Amino acid sequence: METPARADLLITDAELVATVDDARREIAGGWVAVTDGAVSGLGGPDEPRPDAVRTIDARGCLVTPGLVNTHHHLYQNLTRAFAPALTGGLFDWLVTLYPLWARLDEEAAYVSAYVGLTELALAGCTTSTDHLYVHPRGAGDLISAEVAAARDLGMRSHVTRGSMSLSVKDGGLPPDSVVQDDDEILAESERLVAAHHDRSPLAMTRIALAPCSPFSVSTSLMTRTAELAERLDVRLHTHLAETQDEDAFCLETFGRRPVD
């Protein structure tokens, strides 16, 4: 790696730089240079370092690459201390909280994302996915609200357009108030990819598609979402084999467990 003559940021004199590179190098007293949003150089205390627009003294600190959070439900920050939902299994928890989540709107999505991403950043996470699968009718554009919160914080985010289409009347778990029909879900998914998905190597915002679970989406939606993700060349995300409740549902409904 050729270190530029002048970096945007220089982190110096770290107690230890854990590179997490192929050789798993750990550099005592090391420094890291950042230019145009990417690591542009690193070295030990005796190696020449570039000038920089900004310098951070990292004495007494461990310097590592940013952590990557591969699954989250940021909107659930709003209800994580709701006492009636704190006992029982997954299905009991969901049934208790669905009526509260049915009141989500753009402000709630923005605030919960801002709070959750801030907590992650304070713990060393610099990239986070999010699986927002509750889209009550009339709630507004919840995904764009999340994207705005991440951009305002300067956090790299891979937001997934989650979905639920199978309500209680269809043999699923969610109530009608938080599900949508397949065509609406797919059209909105395609719109959000066009609006926000950045394909550049150092992208700060990307969109993936994420049907929620076997007990909340139809088999048809699972299949059509996978086909859409392939056509749009975006990632596909879902839950898999979360709990014994899901195993039991799949055995009764499909005659097999989620991983069979």
C-alpha cells in the first residue's frame, strides 16, 4: 500500500493497531492513515507517516477496523423495555408487540434508527444492516427515514426492505394491520433500490430485499423476492430457524423444518 503524501486523517501512537489483515499483524505504537474514506497507509512507530489534515492521538487505545453488524431491527429500540413482551417465547413476544409496531411512522423510524446506530457507533461498529419488515398502511416511507438517519450520522448502512404478507387470516402470525400484498411489496422494493442503492465500492448506502420469515410471508413472495433481488443485483436477507416456535410452525404448515 503506497501511503499518500498527505492524508485526510492520521491516527497515531496507538497502544496497538490490530490490522485483521491476512497475516493478522498487530502493530504496537502503530499509526493508520485514511484518505477519501479508505485506509491509505499504516505502519509502526519507526516508519515514516504522512502529513494529515486531521490527527488523532490514540495513545492508550486499541485501533481496529470498524465492526460490521449483519442483522438488526432498529425500530425495535422503541419497545425493547415494554414489560408485557419480556416473558414467553418468540411468538408470544411478536403477538404482543405487533399492535404497537402498527403505529410506526417516519418519525419513529428515523429516531429509532438514529438512536440504534449511535449505540452501535459507540461500540465500534461502522457498518450496519437493518431488517425493517413492519410497514403499516399510511406509515410513510420508513426505509427512506432510516437511510436519512444513517446519512445524518455518517454511518455506513445496508438497509433491507423487509416484508410481511401472510396475516393471521391467511395462516400466518401477524395481524392485517402490518402486512402488505405481494405486488405492493415488490414494487416498493424496486423503487427503494432505484432511490437509494449505491453500487460504488465505498458506498455508504445500499439496499437489500428481506422477506421476513416462513410464518409471515407466502412461499410465492419468498420466490418472487429472490428473483427480484437477482434481477436488480442486490443482496437477499431473511430469518432462518429462529426458534422452536418456527420449527413447529414449519413442520405443521410445510411438513419440514426451515433447514430441511
